[in-house]
Amino acid sequence: MDFELMGRLSEADGVSSQEEGIAEIMKDEFRKRGLKVEVDNFGNVLAYKSISKNPLVIAAHMDEIGLMAKHIDKKGFIRFIKIGGIDDRSLVNQQVLVKTRKGLVPGVIGSKAPHVMKPDERKGLLEYGNLFIDVGAADKKEAAALGIEIGNTVTFPTKFMRLGKKMISGKALDDRIGCYVLLELARQLPKNTILVGTTQEEVSTFGKGAKIASYRLDPGAFIAVDVTIAGDHPEMKLEDAPNELSKGPSIVLTEWAGRGNIADARLVQKTMECARKNRIKFQVDVFEGGATDAASVHNMKGGVPSIALCVPTRYIHSTVGVAHIDDIENCSKLLKKLIGTI
Ligand SMILES: [Zn+2]
């Protein structure tokens, strides 16, 4: 695995609708791998060698969950809304980066001190409405001079790290792991296959960017590369989330209890056959909640055979995740073999 690249993808800024930071890396890396690159009206990054009618579209979303400034008070403290399904519990007293016109401004998320909380307050979970961002400004004017404005997006300075021999940790692994896999596929991309770094997946049940890109491309088939919840740690049961780290990428059979994509049966069979033939480990999953970009593409126009391949990842939708290198590499390997057969 190219840890330097995975680290850059993880640490890049790209809260939904503000994907420029991650999009720059994707464009640059696609070009380095000899692909033609386009950016559409919605910020999706498209890369291909040559395409004709009904291409195979392989997509990974570039955007990440984060926050957005909603109100700045007289003392320069910022109240915020959540962008995407970020877990409130992971926000308390975190360091943050506020994206402004003047660049990234560091700050911290502040909350009431436990010493002055009433006993029942201490038991309850702190919700984001009781939290605020402190950028160290003396007042509103000083915050404005730093570049702080309503509408600024906020992300986290979580450092990318290797854990143990075979694991990685970082922010936005959902779905920078998918972005990494696209860049692996870019090295030997067959004709009439197009790789798409999509925008605004996290802010809709069904990804906005993927829908827009696919409407124009009219795919013959669609594959979403994303992450799924791992159920293999002490506070999860495998009956709640059956996927485990190191057991291979997961073929998602059903998303959002059927309201998202129900994987095309022929594509599922082809993917399983391909994995078995090439001795690549895989798992299967059904999502009761949650969906991928395939949810917004499978039922457009005359219908698009769609499937999602997801890398099991711990602690997603917080400020940090953990994934296994073998699963990421097996996901790339399986897709490389599979795309020649579709
Ligand atoms: Zn995702």
C-alpha cells in the first residue's frame, strides 16, 4: 500500500460541497496515471482513457462529513450545524480546522466544564447544539479578521497513522479508501470504463453527485466503492454488523432495507465467481440503514445494473476510523479482475 498517498487522501479537506482540496489530489493523481480528466458542473471528477456508449462507471465519493458555521457571537464563538451524519459524541473537545477564504483556521470545540454540570446533566450526552467552536479570537471582529464567516465548513486535523502491522487510522476513511481504490484502478483502466470521484454523497440518503454524473454518462453498469461498518470490536455484535476487518471487501446485497440499491443479481454472481476464481477473500452484507452512491444510480433512466463493494471500517461517521490494508488491497485486486468481465 502507498501509505503516503492514503495519508494525503485521508487528511485532505473536503466537507460535502467543499470538495476542492480532495478533488485537486484526485485530478492530479489521475493525470499522473495517464488518464484524461474532466470536472462536471457539480464538481464530480471524471477520469478515463476512452469512453463510448454506456460505459462502466466506478465511483467513490470524495466528500466527508463535517460541520458548518451557523452563528458567530459577540465574543467570536461559533455555533454550528452538522453536515452529514456525524456522531455528536465524537465532537466534544475536538480540535478542528475551519475552512475560510483566508485558508484553514485552527480551533477547538468547547463545552460546559463537567465541574459545573448538574448530576443529571453529567449523565446525559452532549448534543451538538450545546457545543461551540473557539478559534481563540478576542471578539467577533477578530474572528472576522481570521476569515471566520457564517457558512464556513469545518473538518478535523486527525493525523493519518499506521496501526500495528496491517491497519491504518485516519479521518474520512469513508470514503477516501474508495478514492484510493479508484487511483489503483487508474493504473490499468480498460476502454469504456470511467472512474468518478463524486461529490455530496454524505448529505443525502442517495448521493447527489453520483446521480448527476451518471445521468449524463448513461452507464451500462455502475459500481460504488465505499466502506461498511465493521462489527468486530468489543462494543459491537456480529449480528448487528456482520463484517470483520481482514476478511475481505464486502459485496452489499441490499442497502437501506431495500430502499437503496438492491444489488443486480447477475453482477453479484459475477463478482462472487471472479473472487472465488482468483482466490480473493470477500464478505457479504445487507444494510438496514445506510446506502452508497449505487442507491441514486440503479433506478435512473431505463435502470442501471448496480453493485457496491465496501471495505469494512471501524468507527465511521466519527472523527477517526480504522481499516485493514489487506481489505483495501483485496478490493482493488477484485475490481481489477472484475472490470474486464463486465
Ligand atoms: Zn461512504
